[in-house]
Amino acid sequence: MADWKRPEVLAPAGDFERLTAAVRYGADAIYLGGKDFGMRASPVNFTEEELVHAVDFCHRKGVKVYVTCNILPREEDLSTLPAYLHFLQDAGVDALIVADIGVMMLCRREIPQMELHMSTQTGVVNHLTASELYRMGVKRVVLARELGLEEIRQIRKNTPPELEIEAFVHGAMCMSFSGRCVLSNYLAGRDANRGECAQPCRWSYHLVEEKRPGEFFPIFEEEDGTYILNAKDLCMIEYLDQLADAGITSFKIEGRAKSFYYVATVTNAYRCAVDLLAKDPSHYRLPDWILEETKKVSHRQYCTGFYFGRPQSGQYYESGGYIRSYDVAAVVEGWSDGVLHCTQRNRFFPGDTLEILSPGEPPVSFPVAAILDENGQPLESAKHPMQHLRIPCAGPLLQGTILRRKG
């Protein structure tokens, strides 16, 4: 592994709060979307003014910004696209993530100096496609999620070494090939390939026999039916050495629609894991506390996707919901004279034991001796969202540090 290179930790951001969390907790690069042309319409996303601010903020912190322009555009989408591409170039964006060949070639004509990353929606599954995309001007391919490690290894072996390879390592999985799904179009009238997926794969289903309308039969003998299409979440943090050895140069975390707490916690876990991997790539062993961090966010049951062959247990049939065991109690705004200045996020009480989540560090237990309002008056609980609080604390904590409470 003499030519081993530290993989990039690539984190999602659905708004500026999540972007700040990703940067603070160790992302090397951020991917985000504007108000148009991205595959996630549900997050707040970034106005043009916010996007300019985001790029400036990230670059001052040494973090790259990749912008999604990866819908499969219809004719009605095309008229405003050239102007948007020029705006992104002027904003200083580091790369565009595109899925459509026509959009890719438009970028080559309109903004030829812009770095291009081919989205997972393109469905790159072999070295021929990856190499041709490179010859057409693509710097990076985001591989289809259906590939195994050995297939990725062969793609790396048979493509130009300058071509970067990105792959998802964590987050929600789509039950359709590379996210190209039409269930949402049929069942909800929302186009998943233009960022409007209603996630019908997470719904509960029953069978109906055509001659007995109105009589619903569960696919399994369970009262609430079965979630037959519901995929587990991906978690590859225990196997980062194998991913890097196969040739993946960017570890991508899914979650532009997830909370700032999810972004902070998962980014922090992968940052710590990659730093550990870089110290001794041949003897990577993940500490228990880092693995546990991935379980302290809202998630579905985890699996390893297709990396080790066809999944034997990639679906979860009992529910479409999440496992959730921790909530953010407060976020630190500053520290002075033995007192933390915080903003409340969820209710907690004097006497509670919280956990301090600091960037790059294992969590530390923190007993709450007292809660004070802005005027220093004691409170029986912190119960008002976004309330400014004071909490006695012997040592300083950095702005943005998360205080969380086990539910």
C-alpha cells in the first residue's frame, strides 16, 4: 500500500446549519444543492446568495464544495440551466455533480474549466463507462450502489489513475437501481428523478384480490401488513480499509434531508475512522466508541449493501420507521467564567446526565448541576425551543459543540 492516499470524507448539507455542522465535525468536502436541478427537493437547500456564502465559508475552512445538478431534466428545465451553470462557476464551486449526458456536455461547452463528477444516478458499473466518461472530461465517477468490492477493484485497475472514484459508505439505500425509480411517479405523482421522491418503498403494503375489492390481505400474517420494499440503511465504517484498498478515493455520506445532528455525528465518526485508518492502513481496527456513534443517530437497521455480494438481509419488513435513542439537548454558543452559554433544542432537566459530542473526540458524560436563564435565574427545566441557557461547566467547550440526551 505504498501509494495509499487518505480518502476524502464527503458530507451532505441540506441547509447552512447542516453545512456548518459538517465542516465543524471534520468533512473534507460538502455536497449540497441549490433550489433547482438537484435530486433532493425536500431539504431547504440553498438560495443563490446562500450558496455564495456557503462556498466562501467552506473555502475559508479549507473544505471543498460540490453542487448537485443531477436531475434527469425535462425540456422545460433546460432554458434556465446555462445561466445557472455560469452562476455556479462564478460562485467558486469546486465541482458539479451531474447525471445526464446532455447536461454533462452542456457543462463542457459553457463552463469547460469546471470539475465534473458523474452522479450515482448515471449507473456506472464497469470500467468501459468510467473510462469513456473520463475521456469526455469527467474528473470523478460516483459508482452505482449495486457494485461489490471486487467489481470496484476491477474498475480501479482498468481506468486511468487520474480518475477519482467515489462511493456511498453510509445512509439510506434506494430499492431501485441507482435511484432510478418510478414508483413515486405512479403512486404519488412526484418525479423521483427530479428530486421529488415520496418514498413509497417505505410504505406498508397489503394484497387485494381483484374479485374481492376492499378486502385487504397482509403479505405476511401480521396485522400491520409488510414493508416489502423497505431497504435497510448502509453502514461501512468497519470496513473502510477494504474500501480504500479497492480504490475508492471519496467516502460519501448520504443525508441532505437529515438533521444537523445526524450530519455532525456521522461526519465525526467517519472523520475519526479515516484518521485512524491513515495512521496504519494495513491494521485498521475500529474502536467500539466510533461504531456506537453511528447508532446514536436516527437510522434504520444497518447492513453492508452490495459490497460483499448480493445482500441476504438488505430489506427490513417489520416497519418503515427509524431507530432513535438520542436527542440534542442543547448546542454550545460559548463559554466564559465557568458557564456554558447554550441554545436549547429539546427538553432536559437539572440532574440529567448529558453527553458532550466534541469534534474528533469520544463522547464524555456531563452531569447538569443547574440550568439558568439568561439573567442567571435557576430553571426547573429547559423546555422552550431555542431558549438561551446557562449551564455551569468547569472547562471550556467550543462553539457548536453538541450536548445530547439519551431518550
